[in-house]
Amino acid sequence: MEILNQLGDLFLSAVPTVILVFLFYLFLRWSFFGPLERVLSERHKRAVGARQEAEASRAAVQEKLRAYNEALRKARGEIFIEQEAVRRRVMDERQASVIAARSAAQQELQAAKKALAADVEAARVQLERSSDVLAGEIAENILAGAPSSPGGARRGEAR
């Protein structure tokens, strides 16, 4: 019984300590843990909000990047089409220049052929006219018995 009596005294002397600890717990909960939990809760909300905002920003950037790449691809296509048109125009102009030069060269060639044919005909006519004269001179020289060289000098004479 004495043990029970001692336990009862111990319990009665522990009651103020338990009450003090309980009050201290309530005080700490009110002044320390409550604000700490609010701060942590706010921090968590901000982190989640920042994460969501970052995700939204990333999605917006991805959309802008896609739009930029699409615009870039379209601009490159337009530039290629424009370059192709310029290249075709230059090739057509070059082809026209080649055709014009070929036509001019063909005309010059025809004119040169006509001039050459005229020169040949004139030379033939001149040869025909001078052939009678030359034939007569040759015949005179043969009949005279004195062969002569084309310059009128005889073979035995020194030049």
C-alpha cells in the first residue's frame, strides 16, 4: 500500500508538471508551430504555383518556337521559290543570248560564205580572162625557144 501511496504522491506532484508541459505545448503550437506550418504551407503553394507557371511558360515557349520554325520554313520556301524564278529567268535570258549569238554567227557565216563564193567566182573569172593571155605568152615563149621563169628571168641568169 505504501507503494500506492507513494505513487499517488508522485502522481500529485507530477500533475503540475504535466499541466505545465501541456500549456507549454499549447503555447509552442500557437506561437511557433502554427506560424511555421503556415509558412511551410505558403511555401508549398508558391512552389506548386511556380512549377505550374514554369510549365505554362515552357508550353508558351514551345508554341512560340514551333511558330518561329514554321515561319522560318515558310520564309525559306519563299526564298527558294524566288531564287528558282530568278534562276529560270537568268537561264532564259542566257538561252536567248545564245540563240541570238548563234543566229548572228550563222548570218555572219552565211555572209562570209557568200563573200568567199563571190571571191572564188571573181578569181575564176580573172583566171579565165588571164588564162588566154598566159596561154599566149607560154605559146610565144615555147615557139621562140627560150624558156623563161615566171619572173621573166631565164634559167641561166643569176638572180
